[in-house]
Amino acid sequence: MDHHHRGKERKRIYLEDSNKPKEHVLQWVAGTQRGNVERILEKDAQELPETRQRELIERFLRDSRAQNKQVEEANHDNKQIDDLLKLLPAAFVWTQTGATTTTTSLHFEPAANFHPPTREARVFSSMTGDLVLDNQQHRICKVKGHLIHDVTFGGGLLGRLKERSSFSLEQQQVGPALWELTAIHVHLEGNALLFKSVSLQEDDERSRFQPEPANITLEQAATSVMSQPELFACSSSINSGPASEGHAACVEKLAKGTGPKP
């Protein structure tokens, strides 16, 4: 199964609908080599006026420390994901459960003789679940799993993740040989935070992917996100129930008397 270094890929702009226990954010995100420029449309059921959206972006553009922190956290998480993907063949016993002309479905169980090299690998290798693979490009379309037992650290003194903890990821092809992560669902019950920038409880839907120029600057990314349409909240947010198609279904606001007419 193909894995890659996401940090070196061409960046894209996308719409993100992120739900955490105490925070809901709807925003446009434009990636650059120096961090993501985020245009927050809505936060915790409150729409942000355009002046506030611009103010937050301009503050980020002036804050090199925030930019560096964001890049470092993204690189940290991407390395962990790549390291875990490399463990897939050894960490699990795989069984084919179905196939179509385009995809293959597999079930995975922990391999009894696998010795996880890191704390993250220990959690990862204690899961069972299912994976759908694209036959032609050998890319993961969907993967979901849950812990088969509690995982403790330091006999439980340093942390514990409970048996019902689960995760799921989805990828979609957004261009020729171009795949993007479109859904992230992390529900880890316990008190051990494994990733710097991923909370224990998160539901994240990403859509409307668009290509960006190579080596786009922060300033260009800011212009790009501000040129995207204003939107109402996505119907897949926790407050409004699941979307009928399982992905973010956001509605564009009516034009405010300027710009192209419908």
C-alpha cells in the first residue's frame, strides 16, 4: 500500500468542517510550505464577519512563531502516520473479505508475534478493523478500526485508552493520481494524548479540493482563501446530524449584491 511524505506534495485549498468536544469550526484552508492559512467562516455556531476573518488571517501572517509551530506539528504528525503505515504488513494478519473490479476489502487482526517499537505503534497494533483498497493505484480508500482491549501505559498511571476507542479515515481521488484525506474520525476514550495536533475526540470532513500553484506564498494563500465563497454550516456537523451522503454538504450564501449574478 502506497504511502508518501505529505509535506513534499503540492498544497491544495479545501473546505474543512471540524468538530471537537468543545469546538466546531467551518473554514477554508490553504496549505503552504510555511503553514496553513485558515479563513474561519463559522466557529461554535457563530458566523464570523469578513472583517474578523481578515483580521485573524493577518495576525497569522505576522506571527512567524505560530507559522513555525504549525509546520512542526504537521511534520510531526505526518512522520508518525508514515511510520505507522510502514508497520501495516507486520503488525496485522490480513484476510480478504470482498472484491469488486475497482476495490479490494480486507479485514485485519493484531499479529501475535509483533513487537511494537513505539507507544503509538502499541496502540495501533492493538486494533482490529477493515480496509478498502483501490486496486489500480494501491491507495487506501477507507480504513476503520477499534481497540480489542484497554491499552495502558505505566500500568495505567501514565495513561489508558479504553477498549471502545476507534478511528476511521477516508481518502478520495481529487485529480489524476492525486488523493486527499477527506474524513478523519478519532474517538479515543481515555487519558493519553498521542498526537500533538489531533485531539482524542475529533470528526473532520474535508471537501471542495482545488489545486494551488507550486511554492504558493502565505500572502497568495490568504488571497486565495478570501476569494472562496461564504458558506452556511455543513449539514454533517454534530449540531445538525449526519449528512445524507456522509460528507460535508455546505450551502453557499446568497450574493450580497456584488459579484456574478446567478
